[in-house]
Amino acid sequence: MNRKSPTEAPFSMWEYPKEPWSRIHLDFMGPYMDKMFLIIVDAHSKWIEAIILNSITAEITIEALRRVFATHGISKVLVSNNGSTFTSELFKEFAMRNRIKHMFSAPFKPSSNGLAERAVQTVKQGLAKIAEGSLQTKLSRFLFKYRITPHSTTGVPPCKALMGRMLHSPLSMVHPSINDRLVQRQECQRQHHDRHSPIREFEINDNVFVRNYARGDQWLYEVVRQKLGSKMYDVELVDGRIVRRHVDQMRRRLSGGKDPNDEKGNVIVESIIVENVNESGVNDNVRANEKKIATAEVDDYGNVDSEDVVINVGNQSNESGKFMNQNSSGNPKELRRSNRARKARERFGFS
């Protein structure tokens, strides 16, 4: 009979899979440029894998599928045509061992496996537009560009639909990621904050002032005992307690510096060596445990009037005797006086 074919059946579509790489469609392309290609496309993400083959035997095709499954995992459903490679006993055994449901398109009806057929045409057109490089280089360049380009059906790039992320490319530099933008903003904020914030570090056994949040003086004399990270320290109080402070709550304790607890700006004087004369006549050099405060005031220029300095040693005593401010010969110790010519104070318009 020479009658025409009947009218085509109503258009039907494959059910859209809910998970990536759950159903894949296979087909061969070629010979193209004297090579055969195995084309694999994911029905969910439209991701295309194109593998160059020397032949399309079942053994070579299975090895190519193993490499792909090692990257993306084993699919649940595999759709192919009725070619001898896919209908062979070896391929049937491969699908059965990996628990893959193998579905075939209608014989002599390529449109029933239309996703694979469309992928074949896409790869052919892409390779034809790339002039330079070997066949493998052309294929790699095309696949990379295809995978980062939004698909017309899904509206998202195949890489993002399959992997949940964009592949890094020169195009990514035009639209940086949120993470890169956040890191850049944080770095700018840090540089702006640190313009007037010098780096302050303390070592073990350094003498420091630390902020006191209990009753008493606002700043306490302490000693650094342990360094915790880059900005945290454990410091020891005079009574032996250990407290933890941030570097912003600490100040270096220097000789000649101002006492932070004194509103008049009195000066810290280093520990004084005194002699303890006990009842047995033995002289022992003892260093005072605390810094003594000189009662002299600091002028407008930060200079100390040395002639007015009075050392407040205090009435410290022990079981065997009293501390005396004297030298080894028994004579009272004389303080060294400065011969500096003092400049008259300027009151800036006030008399």
C-alpha cells in the first residue's frame, strides 16, 4: 500500500525529574571530524557530557559511562535508542548490576528520545563555531561555555541546576559573589578602623594597668601571665587572682608615666631599692612590690618639676625592723636633683 502516514499523535512530554542526574538520555554522534562521540544529557539540569570514542562497542561505551558515573553518581533511569550497543547482553548486565532502569525509545522514532537528539545538534553547532585548537580542546571550551550559560528551558545555567553553584570563570569577575563582596567590605572597614589604632601587644610578665569593673580604682596594677590569642590576656592581680582582659582594656605600665587613677596627673616612679635592717644587723636589699607615686604635678608641657618631688615610700615594716631610705654606708640616701633650666609657664593670655 502507498498510503500516507497517519496524522501524528498528540504531543507528549517526559515527566520532569525532581532530582538532578536521576534520569539521563544517551545517544551517539558521528562520525564527526573522523571521531565518534557519546552524548549524555541530564533531564533535570540539561547538563551535557560529550566523550570522544574510537568505536561504539558495548565495552568502550560502558567504560565511558563508568567515568561519568564516578563524577556524578549512578542515575536511576537511562534512556537510549534501540542501537546494538544498548541492546547487547553486556550492556543489559551492566544496567542490572547497577540497579539502573533502562528504557528504550520507539524504533525508528528519534523524537521519542528528543532530549538526546537535541543535545547532539547543540554539540555539533558548538564545535563548528570554534576554529582554533585540537578536537578535545574545542570540545572542552564549548562544554564549559554551555554549562555556565542560562538554559532556555530552565532559566538557570546547567552547572547551577546540577551542582548548586556557578563555575568560576572570567565572567564571574564581572559579578562577584556575595562572599567576595562581604570580605572586601570587611577589609575596607578594618583598614578604616585601624588607621588610628596602633598594634599593641604584651608579653608574659609585662607590668600593665588593667581596667577594673569592681569597686575601687578604675585601673589596677597587674602582671601579664598568659596570652590567649591575639587580643586576650590572663593577668594576675596583686592579691593573686587571675582575670581575663581584652587588649583594649589594658595599658602599658611605664616608669615616669601618669597614674591613670590620679586626676592631677601624678607620675609613676620606679620601684625603690631600700635596705631592711633587722635586729641581727644583717642588711637585706628589698625591692618594693608596688610603684610609688610622686606627688609632683606635671606642667602644661608634660614635664615634671623634679625639685618638688617627694617620694612616698610609706610606713612599711616587717617582723625584724623598718624600711629605711639609706645607702649601704648608713647615711641617708640623697635624691639626684635636675640642673635643667626650667622654662617659665605660659598662661596663654591669663595672668
